[in-house]
Amino acid sequence: MLIKKPADIPSSEITPKSLYLNRRKFLAGTVISGAASVAGMSLGELAEPMTVQANTKVEGIQESSFSTTEKITPLKDVSNYNNYYEFSTDKYEPAKLAKDFKTRPWTVTIDGQVKKKQVLDVDAIMKMATPEERIYRHRCVEGWSIVVPWVGFSLSELINKVDPMPKAKFIEFTTVLDPNHMPGQRTGVLEWPYVEGLRMDEAMHPLALLCFGMYGESLPNQDGAPLRIVVPWKYGFKSAKAIVRIHFTDKQPINTWNKSAPNEYGFYSNVNPNVDHPRWSQAKERRLGEFFKRPTLMFNGYDQVASLYSGMDLKKNF
Ligand code: MTE
């Protein structure tokens, strides 16, 4: 997705030198273009040796009727190919750079137009409802996609417990600001902290997931531990990682990518094969590990959200 400024930022600046040198060594021995790096081969085979973190099993997970029956993308691919600019703009690096990031203690501030303003411990949030496994398609705006068994429960479960006021028309998610431990935040690649938002009815849709795990265990750091959202009918950048604040507001939030490149990334960012990104088509996608591209589906195949947008011009509200 970065597209705008990476050329200005030598990777030596955002990566510890040893990793940078290793990566250079790796690249020198292997000619891969960005596109080829996801084509045909397992990412695990292509990338440098990676670590999948040992995580904690989530107890009492129930199945969900929202799950797709499509083939699940292997964990090693999902957790070693990440967009997490707080750590790096290189998709292979968050797995290593986030390895020792501390996700406890961790609190989430609930504020704004809500009756029960409070600061909640993440472990208390995780106990608010029965965890479900939701196997969702996850489509990145850059054209790759994965199928992930996320663990969490509908965001609406939390929203209902904190009692929003009628004025609350939107929810703004702010993610953690910790430049001492997040090397990407010591660069100007994006404005920090990362902010995302949803309209209240989108946030209340049962498909919108408050997520704290995947593949039966707590989230690996590089996938957004300890708490993220997953909005499967929108491009991946709407699914903010490492959330520390949920703010209820009457104003449409200005999300980070919209601020960074307003003509390229909108507020809604619904997956839409009929609306191209200004610099590439969105008609097809490549599932990680597959060679041939497949057609991208409207709302990423989650037709049940269509009524949220009836009467809206989705070209204008991209
Ligand atoms: N959240 C934060 N805090 N920082 C980020 O850089 N990247 C987004 C989104 N959430 C991002 C983020 C983008 S562009 C995508 S595609 C997804 O996370 C990727 O999620 P994944 O790495 O778990 O596949």
C-alpha cells in the first residue's frame, strides 16, 4: 500500500542493521519481484526463516455460522506476511520486529458519546462474550487475500455493554503509540497513532469482529495482539491492530490511510471489484500460496452487508 514514500526511507533506517543486512543477503541470492513473492509458492518457502510465536490457547471457542468453508491459509503464511507499519513497511519483518513487543498490561479506553465511559483491561474484554472461531476471507487493498480462522466475538457485544448515546454515529479506533518499541513509529511513513473508524451501523453488524486470537490461540504480535478489529467486507487496512481506544463520536473519523492519500483510500473502503484503486485494478486478487488470480467479489462475498449501503454511490463513497 505504501506507495507514497518508501523510496524516501532507506530500509536501513527502519530496520535494525543485522536484520537489514540479512535481508540484503537474502535478496541478493534470490530474484523476486513483489508480485512473484506471493505467486505459486508458500511464503514460508520464500521468506527468510521466520518465527511463529508460541501463543496461548483460547478456551471454549465455539463455531460460527459466519465462517466460510474455503481452504484456510496456513498460519505460517498469515503470520509471516503482514502489513504493520508501526514495525516495518516490509511485510516479512513484523514477525521478527514485533516478537518481543509487550501486550500486557494493556487497557482500552472507552469514551466519547457513551454512557459507560471506562478503561477496560484487555483480559476483561476477552471475557465479555463467548469466543467464536470466524473463518473469514481477508482482502488487502494491494490485491492479496487470505482465509483466516480468527477468534473473537461480534464488536456489537462490547458496544451494547457500554451503552452508546444516540449522538454516537461513528466509532473511532486508535491504536497504540509506542515509538520506543515500534521502530516504524520513529519514521514519518504514516501519521501516528494509526486511526480507523466505522459508521455505527457497520460496527453493530454481527460480522464486524472484535478479535483477540487466530488458529485457536491468542493473536501473534504481528497480527495485532492483543486486540484488533476484523471487518471482512472491507479492505484489510480498516481492520486496525493493537487497539487502545474506542471513541464514540458524531463526526466521521479521519482514518490514517485516508489522511495519507485521500484520493486513494476512502473512509468506507468496502471491497469492490468495480471501483479501481487509482493506480491498479481491484477486479482480481491473489490468494497467498496460489498462482492464478481469482475474481474479487463485491463486499468480499459478504452480501449480507449490502443493505448498509443502499442508496449510496459506492464510487463516490469509496
Ligand atoms: N493496524 C495497524 N495498527 N497498523 C497497520 O499498519 N495495517 C493494516 C491492517 N491494520 C495496519 C493495521 C493493513 S494495510 C492490513 S492489509 C491488515 O492490517 C493486515 O492484517 P494482517 O497482517 O493480520 O494480515
